[in-house]
Amino acid sequence: MKHLIRAAVGALLVPVFALAAAPAAQAQETFRIGFVNPDRVLREAQPAKVAQAKLEAEFLKREKDLTAQGEALKTASERFEREAPTLSESQRTARQRALVDQDRDFQRRRREFQEDLNARKNEELQQVYERANRVVKQVAEAEKYDAILQEAIYINPKHDITDKVIKALNASTAAPSAGK
């Protein structure tokens, strides 16, 4: 009789232990991880495209001026090379000095242009990054993700939420402009 009671108690305890282990297994399965490709977001999201267009418009005139100055310097240099043999020593020296001064001015303007462009690009990209990070957090909270990665050696495509983030960013861009 004792054997029957032990067997009955043992039979009852096995399902209890199985049920106790089930929540631990389920807890492991509910950990959700996602991945966002920031490069794709910067290439494909509307706010990034708007920022790029804004930068191009802002710097277009200066870039054209620099290109024109570079072409003028090249033309003057080629003309000097053609005419140098017929010039007197003092004329040659004066023109060389003028070309060196023009080149120095061109190089300085080009360097300043590049520095200004990079600074503005960083400002615009920072705003896009901040906005994208807010959207990533919103998507993560709405879909109950536990972690979102931006860098990984390998990620299974089923965990990639980049498309969702781009769509949400584009939607957030469209919403404010619709109210204008």
C-alpha cells in the first residue's frame, strides 16, 4: 500500500515540476531582440533625404564658385605654361607668384568649404540620428522588444526591424508637414 501511495504522489509531483519548469522556458522565449541598420536608415529614410537635399541646396553656390575658381586657375596655369618661354624673367616671376597666390587662395577656400560642409553634415546627421533613436525606442516599446542592436557581426533577418523604423520615420515626417 505504501508503494501505491508513493507512486500516486510521484505521479502527481511530475506534472507539478513540469509546470514549474514551463514558465522558465517561456521566459526564455519571450526575450525579444531586434536589429536596426543605421546606414540603411540614413540612406533610405525621408528625414535623411530631406537633410541631404537641404545641405546640397545650402552649399551648391559655394561649390559652383569653387569649381569656377579651380577652372580659372587651371586655365591661367595652362596659359602661363604656353607663354612662359616668351616672357621676360620679371614677367615670368610675377605671373608665377600670382599663380601661387591664386592657388593658395583656392586651396584655403576649398578647405574652408569642406570644413563647413562637414560641420553642417554632422549637425544634420545628429538630428536625424536623434529622431531615428526616438523612433527605434517607440517601435521597441510598442512591439515589446527587450533589446535593439545597431551593430552586429551577424543577425538573422527575422530580427531586422530597419524597415519598420524607416516606415515610422517616414510617417513621422509626413505627419508634421500635413498639418502645415
